[in-house]
Amino acid sequence: NAGVTQTPKFQVLKTGQSMTLQCAQDMNHEYMSWYRQDPGMGLRLIHYSVGAGITDQGEVPNGYNVSRSTTEDFPLRLLSAAPSQTSVYFCASSYLLGLEQYFGPGTRLTVT
Amino acid sequence: AQTVTQSQPEMSVQEAETVTLSCTYDTSESDYYLFWYKQPPSRQMILVIRQEAYKQQNATENRFSVNFQKAAKSFSLKISDSQLGDAAMYFCAHYGGSQGNLIFGKGTKLSVKP
């Protein structure tokens, strides 16, 4: 099993550009989520999904969209990148709500 | 609001010695999970240990163990026989409730001296 995979590992965007961060898992987990990690802070939830076709907002959703058309994939879209979105982004999945989450390797995004 | 507090931004330990990282949390739930994650310089988040709140017995995984005090809402991590590879950021996390997300502390940076 590959676990949770994310692409790309690094990305530089200009202000106003859009892009999609890819996330996939092969563990048949229903729950998937996106976090961002900023210096000196833990991880904060952006969006999450409890199953295919179901998504909801987390703590810091503004400027991001998600969709969940399959159990395996959970892409995160930045609509119009801003410097405040410079961060490390993690995708995670778990078998059940409340259990441990397995994380992808992260994407370091810089917006200039 | 549910919070997780790690009061030690940085810790240092001598190789082969024991170190304890502190964590306190706040929750209104009666049944929940607590976790410690390790983040080495590679930035990968690695699950170290998990504790179920309904279990009185403290969780143990090889050199890693926890001291779980439910009434005090305290969840410390003890690393025995510290190794150079233990150097990393350590995050305490608590299940946040209906959103299913983890609430993370701000982390403790552990250095291991040879």
C-alpha cells in the first residue's frame, strides 16, 4: 500500500494564480481531510470529507475548494492564490471518525 | 473550545537518557482518543502512540509511553533510551469532535545530544 500520496511536493505560485493540490489514499478510508501548517503552530483543518460526495468546511476554509467524487481522491483547489496561503499543506485520512489519521508527505506552497 | 497545550517549545535530552514531553487538553467529551505525532525534518507526520480515554492503562510502544491523567486532562509522552533519530517536532493531538479533525498543540522541538 502506498498509503496517502500528495502531489506536488513543492510549488511556487504568483498572486492570483489557481492550482490544485492532489491527494489520494489506497486504504479505503472514508474520512479525508486537508490541513495547513504554519510556523510555530500546529495543523489547522481546512476542509474535510466523511465519504464520497460529502464535504464540509473546517477551521480555515476561505480561499479553498474541495470535492470528493471517489473514496480514493480528495483534491484541494486554490481559486486565486494569495501570499497568506504560503504554507505546508497536509492531506490525511482515517478509517473512522475519531481514530488516528494517516498523513501524506505534505506540499510546500509559496505564493509570491 | 477544545484546545491542546504544549508548554515546552523546546526540549533537549542526552542520547540514551529519558525525556518527558508535556501536554494538557480541554474537552467536554467523555470518550475520546489522544495522540502523539512526530514530525522529523522530512516533515512527514508519523503517529507515535495512541491512547483511548476509556482505558486506564497507559499506552506503550517500545521506547515510547504515555502518562495519561484523565481527571487532570494531562497526556505526557515519555521517551526512554533516547536516540539521535528521535530528534524532531512532537505534536500532541486530540480528536476535535463532530468535524473529525485533530486539534493539535503547537509542538515541542526535541533535540538529542550525542
